[in-house]
Amino acid sequence: MNLFAIRAIYRFEMARTRRTLLQSIVSPVISTSLYFVVFGAAIGSRIAEVDGVSYGAFIVPGLIMLSLLTQSVANASFGIYFPKFTGTIYELLSAPVSYLEIAASYVGAAATKSILLGLIILATAGLFVPIRVAHPFWMILFLVLTAVTFSLFGFIIGIWADNFEKLQLVPLLIITPLTFLGGSFYSISMLPPVWRTITLFNPVVYLVSGFRWSFYDLADVHVGVSLGMTVLFLALFLMIVAWIFRTGYRLKT
Amino acid sequence: MQNIISVSGLSKTYASGFQALKSVHLDIRRGEIFALLGPNGAGKTTLISIICGIVNASEGEVLVDGHDIVRDYRAARSKIGLVPQELTTDAFESVWATVSFSRGLFGRRADPAYLEKVLRDLSLWDKKDSRILTLSGGMKRRLLIAKALSHEPQILFLDEPTAGVDVNLRRDMWQLVRSLQAAGVTIILTTHYIDEAEEMADRIGVISRGEIVLVEEKSELMRKLGKKQMTLQLQSPLERIPPGLDAYRLDLSSDGSELTYTYDKQAERTGIIALLRDLNDAEIAFKDLHTTQSSLEDIFVTLLKDAK
């Protein structure tokens, strides 16, 4: 195990976060605050409580999930895509590091970043609406699992992408729509029955539901199902990463 | 063990169907400077990339200090430093950060004193806190060398180290390579510049169309393939070479003022004395003469012509 390498890559990536603090941390916080102003204060004041939780507070877990998913994917995909783009990947490939170590350090750094971001957004939200966390352990568990899972997904996208457009494609066309339609801003019980069924095919529903349960004891699906689905995605992405590294897909000719 | 790198039966066919290497065999001796010469697209970079782990081989085996580069990649790669052809750097990082990163990546514990020495040797110490994008091209080239040396490798690959580098910097680079060799590092460099190989290398390999055409001690190569020429500046121009001198296969310059005689300096009899005597008999007088020896460049061009 080349621990020095893992630490070097991890620190390199975290240094990049510090350099791009504005883009990495400040801009998601600002956009989240805007959601609160619009949905929480302006529109939210006219919406009735959802199962005893004020609408402003109800959307907090969903908003955190929204940022967590998009930022995990963005951070991890950029982290591994950029060396490919500039050519500095030669050093990574010629170093005595295993693929597992490469993936662990990039995904670890991206996940760390989005977990921090999630906590900052949570703190920001606390300034606007009263928040209670019913199951702190589960809240942290879902936060960490989701960050790691989607950083892995981002890592895969970063390896797959061979131009900047593709890098944006998946977050834009898949992640964002699925999150908006995944119950971030509403309970799926508010939907007509047909749409409720269709929504159950959206993986993000399980993530948001589980996360919201850890706050307010409110869930669209049982928390065990949420956890199971999260672990399932994690396993799926791990398998894809393992396959990429076994074949050298898009990394080695 | 005498050979620090041993390449056997190495082939590479890219997905496009292009065969970059055709069953290459090559041994690099411990402590030598080996120059790999070849035209563009001959397979130089592919060969280096396979040894360093950047490209997968299609067939064949490479041992680095006895370690297989696939099965025992950690041991093999940790002995190698690679300076790539392109100036690829993390533009926003500082010099110090990127050199420290490289050392960590290759599994070495932080050692600021050693890194300071490397940066000082490469005249980069006063730039250690500068961002890479502010460096000149020559400094970036030296930075890539510093990165490659950061983990104290036993083998250094320099892929076209002096491409696009000015004359002074080239001299510095050669100096550096020699001092590295003196410190026990084995150096493999690829180059277009034949004078570079001639200046630096202990042994020379020529690669053409994915095949190693020749591997030879530089001095041996120069001796074997070197031709000498003697040029005579005549007192008065000749219109044509007298028939009696046909056997010498002389060349007459277009203005008739110079005669050139090409001979093999390895031959027992160079024929110079006989030629001079015959010239004297033919009453062809000359006012001066000089001899030239073919450079590695001439040898190289001849070899590639033969390879085709």
C-alpha cells in the first residue's frame, strides 16, 4: 500500500479546493441561500406544512442532497479529467500506485469536499429555518455514503469523458433532472398515483427519502430500502471502477 | 546484474492497427547513458511509455532491475524517473508543491533537504514558491526533470530533453546529465539531435519503424561506419579527372578547383600515398588539403536508408 501516494493525491486535490474556494464552496452556498429565499420565504410561506413540518424546513434535506449529488460528481469528475486533459496523467500512470489507491484518493478528496459542503449548507439553512435532526447517526451515514457513491460516479464520468462537453453532459442531463424529480422539493405522496409509481424508478427518491427521514422521521419509502439502494449504487459504481482499471479503459492505450 | 533494463520480444499494436513496435529486444546497462535515435514515429516514445507503465504492451516482457513491469510494477516503477517530451505541468501549483507531490506519489517520505538540493541543482530554488504558469519554457523543462528526480530514481528517461531548448540550456542539460551519471543514475535519452547523442551517449540505439536497427558503443559505431574524406585544393582548376586516376573514384567540384577522395580509415591501405604519387605523376599540383570524418548524422542517415 503506497500511503504516501494516497496522501499526496489527496492533499493535491484538497489544495485545488482551497485555490478554487469561491467556486467550490461559496457558489453552492449562495445558490442554496437563493433557494431558501425563493422556496422558503417567498413561495414557502404560502404552502401548508408537509406532515407537520414547515415547507422551508421540509426542503432542507432535499437541497443538501441536490448539492451533494451535483458537487460530488463535479468534483470527482473534474479531478481525474483535468490531468487527462493537460497530460499530467502521465505521472500518475507511471507512479508505483495501484488503481485502488488512485481511486481511493481522488474519490476520498471529492467526497470530503462535498461532505464539508453539505454541512455548510446545513448550517446556512439553519439561519433561515428551524431544523432538527432526529437521527444524527443516520444523517451522517447517508451524507457520507451518498458523497462517496456519487464521487465514484463522478470519477467514472471523468475517466469516460474525452471533452469538456461530455463532462457536463451527465450532471446536466441526468443528475439535475433526477434530483428535481426525486422529491427534493415535495413528498412523492403529493403526486398522482401513476406518477408516484413512475417516480419509484428514480434512484434519487431513495436517497432523498432516507436523508429526510434522518431529519424529520418522514419518509416516502422505508429507511431500510433507502439504505439498501444507496449501498447498491455504491457497489455498482465500485464494480464499474474495478472494470475500468482492469481494462485500462480510456486511461491506457 | 549488468543490465538494469531488459526488454525482450516487445511489440505494440495500437487499437488503430498501427504497429508501433515489432518484437524489440534491448538491454540497457547499469550506469550508462544510452541514446535512442530515430525519426518521428519510429517508436521511441512508445517504447519508453511501455517501460514506464503508461502504455500497455501487446506482447513481450520488460524487466527493470529484475522486476517485471507488469507483475511487479511497484518495484519497477519506483526505480524510474520519467521526463516527458511535452511540457505538461499543473499550471496553478507552486514549484515546491508539485515536486513534493511527485515524491509522495512515488512512495517516498517527505525530504525537504533532498528536494532543496534538486531544485538548487536545477537553478529553480529561487522559484520554489512561484506558480508554474509563471515559469519560462526552459524552467518548465527543468521542473519536469526535478519532478522526475524527486524520488531519487536509479533510472532516468529523458524523452527529447532538449527539443525547443536554446543552446545555453542544452549545454546545461548535458552537464546535468553527466553529473547524474557520475552519481550512478542510468540515463536513457531519446533525441532527434544527433550531435546530442554524439556528445553524450556511451551507447547508441537506432530505432526505425518500430524495430531496433542497431545498438552499438558510440565509439565503435563511429569507427565502423565512419568514412574519411580528403579534399585537395588544386593550384589550377581541372576540367576533368585524368583517366589514369579512375581507380580512386575521385569527385571533382563543379568549378574544378577541388578533388575529394573518400576512403575507409579502417582499411589497411588507405591509398592516400599512392594517390598523392599518382597525382604528382599526372602533374596535378595542390596548394592545401584537409580531411573530414563522417559525423554520427551521416551514419544515421545511411542506416535509415539501408533500413528501408
